[in-house]
Amino acid sequence: MAEKLFYFLTFLALASGLMVVVSRNPVHSVLYLILTFFSLSGHYILLNAQFLAAVNIIVYAGAIMVLFLFVIMFLNMRTHNEPMAPIWAQLAAVVSAGLVLMVLVAATKASSPALEAVADTDSFDSQIGLVQTLGQTLFSQYLIPFELTSILFLVAIVGAVYLGRREPGERNSF
Amino acid sequence: MELDILTVKSIIILLVFGISLGIATYSTWAERRLAAYLQDRQGPNRAGPLGLLQPIADAVKLFTKEEFIPASANKWLFIFGPSLAMLTALMSSAVIPFGSTLEIGDKFIPVQGIEVNIGVLYSFGIVSLGVYGIMIGGWASNNKFSLLGAVRAASQNISYELAMGLAIVAVLMMSGSLDLRKIVEDQHGGNWNVFYQPLGFIIFLTCAFAECNRTPFDLPESENELVGGYHTEYSSMKLGLFLFSEYVNMFVASAIVSVLYFGGYNYPGMDLVADHVPHNLATAIGIAVMFAKTFFFIFFFMWIRWTIPRFRYDQLMSLGWKSLIPLAIANIIVTGCVILLFN
């Protein structure tokens, strides 16, 4: 049952991920991306990481994608006025995507002993993805990286407010 | 025995589903009767006694009206929008604990669709998805008024989600769990969260109004600026689904407010009752109490709607970002200090 679900979710993730790139209509792309996030959340649930699954939905599907859709709707991009990227840009995109794929495959291969240890069903801790475990790990073992990340977010928020603020005397352009 | 639990669970899920729809149906009737009472008129009173058959007459009317899809609309997304609105509205009631446990055979089965230890996050996640139905529907209509309604819905939803999440965090700090059932059981014996978190409760309730697009925050469909807002182009049952999902959302929001702040199925003197009556009867009384609290909040939603006029859009935004979010953060800090000092 779990294996069938895994293959179904993988198929869904890959197919919708492909449709994000292939769709001509940007709104369709965003909707397919949301479907991709859902299938990834399904994978997290299969790994018993319910917290990660829920947060993935809340943050990505619930907030970031709503903003994406918001911006795309405001720009009102349509298929007919979307300029075709020049051939060199397409080539560059393919090459860089291929390089990213290579790095990912290499990283997976290099870490395969560690992955095998995780995949060992006897020693695998099924509670590892639950909120309690995650919270304890974050606030003890990884406390400094966690706090640094929050400072990074604070900097990003201040930067966004600074960029978005209205200059004195400037009128609202809407 | 495994199958038995599955059967009972399926029955509970089906019941929750049916009850959500039934309550939403009669909320439309109650809303119109209440509006009439507040405005000193009669309201619908022709279909059946007290107009009780009015929702059925409305449904028949909506189903038999012409299905219209504008020629320039994006056909599939136009249909997908209202379906999604209804789907997300109905999904969120799955984790709400409506009562304690039912004793069947020698097993105790909780009266709850699914028990997950992230119940709060689940319902919060589904609520945050609720705006997609409106956005997709409004965009696919290919109409400027619909688009403006959709864009308003998106920004309003995102703004108030933040304050809502921060208000919930203070409750979670007190209970130390994301499990809705544990949050309810922590409030046993009159320790309702509303007494400890009055500010958090007001923030949460305000945000719930905004998330459900209810007056005074119903700007996505404000008819004196945007014709009909996101549902301008909709007719027949597709319009019905949009309007109906609002009532389902209202029911779910009321149930979550009762669970988080008003002790869910706890009531004064429940231990005394539990000692004297069979277990299942005590649970049934608890469920009735839970529904009574939910109905009160549904009434409160309607009461506000017919009392307070609609906000202006900039007022809505400055209330969300400049008042509710700082207040919610202050609430978290105060809660944290109190927990540190007194525990």
C-alpha cells in the first residue's frame, strides 16, 4: 500500500513539475506548482514527518504561492504577449539545469552510506519527524544555525520594508 | 476488530460531513431570519412552518437556473474555482474533536474525524488554502471586477493569516501541544483559554471574520464597489457553491473558536454528570454542549454582520498589519513571561 502510494505520489510530483515548465499560461504553471507541493507533502507524510508536511502546505502552498498568483494576476500575463526567450538563453537554461541535476546526483551518491543507515528499517526511528523530536533537535543541537536563520529572515523583512516604502512626496501609483 | 474501528470512524466522518452541510444549510435560513429580526421585518416565512423549507427551495432554484460560462472565461478554471472553495471548506472539519470518547464494545473511540498530533496546523493549513477557490474563480472569469475581488481576497487572507497564527501560538504555548484534543482536555474544569487569553481570543475572532470573508471584512465581494466581486460572473449552483462554502467556513471557524478558547466539549459540572450517567450519555451531553457553543458563535457572526458596516480597504489593511500583528506579538511575549515566572 505504502509502496503504491509512493509511486503514485512520485509520478504526480514529476508530472506536475514537468507541467510547471511546459505550461504556456503562467497561472496554470503556478497551479501545477501547488500540486507539486502537495505531492511532496504526501511524501513527507509517508516518511511520518507530519509537521514538515503541514508546514510545507501552510508556508509554500498557503502563503508563497498565493503571493505568486497575486503578482501574476496583477501583471495579467497572457500567452500571446509573452515574448519567446532567445535560443542562447534556452540553451543556457538547459545547461545550467543539467549541471544542477549532476550536482544533486553526485551529492546523493556521495551520501549513500548515510542514506542507507537512515533507510535501515530496524534502526529507523519512526518518531523522528514528529514535532517534539524536531523541536528538541532544533533548540538544542542546532540552536545557533536556527537563531542565525531567524536573523537572516529579520534582515530580509527589514530590506523588503525599506525597498517597498514610499518616498516622501511620492504618490501612490495604483 | 480493526475493521470495526474503521467502520465507526467512517460513520463519524460521514456524520461530520453531513452535519457540516446541514448546519451550513440552516445557517442560510437563520441568517435571513436574524437579519429580518434585526431590521424589524418578517424574513422568509412562506416555505413550510417558520420558513424552515426555505433552504431547500433556494437549492432547487439554484440547481434549475441557467449554467452560464462567459465566452472569454477560462472554462476549466472557472468550474474549478467554486469546487475548490467547497472542497477546502469541507476538509477542515475533519480534525475537530466534537466530543469525548464513545464506548463501543470494550473500546473507547474518540468522536473526531481523524486524530493527528498536528491538528491545529492541519486546520490552519486548510484555511490558508481556502483563498485559492476565490482567486482562481475570480481570475478565470476574465472580468476586471472579479479580478479585483480575487486580488483583495488574496491580500486580505494573507494579512490576517499572520495575526491568526500568532494568536494561536499563544494558545499552543499554554497547552504545549498541537493536538486539538489535548488542547480541549487541558481546559477541563473551567480553565477555559478565553480567561487566560482574552486578547488572543479577540485577535483570533477578528481574523476568523476576515478569513471567512464575512462582514465587516467582506471586501472581496463588496457589491457597492465591485458589482459582485469575485462571483460577479457566476450563476446557478456554481454561485451557490461559493456562497455555501462561506457558511461551511463559518461553521468550522465557530467550532475552532469553541475548541481553542471555550473548552470545546467541557462544561461546568461535567465530572458530576460523568459519575451518575453512562459513559456514552455523558459524551452525548458533551457533544451537545460543543454544538451549543458553535451555534452561539455562528449567531455571533450573523449578529456582527447585521450590526457593523463594512471597512474601507485601507482601514482593513492598517487594522491587520498595524494593530493586530503587533498586539498578537505582544500577547505572545506576555504569555511567555507569565509562563516563565509562574511555572
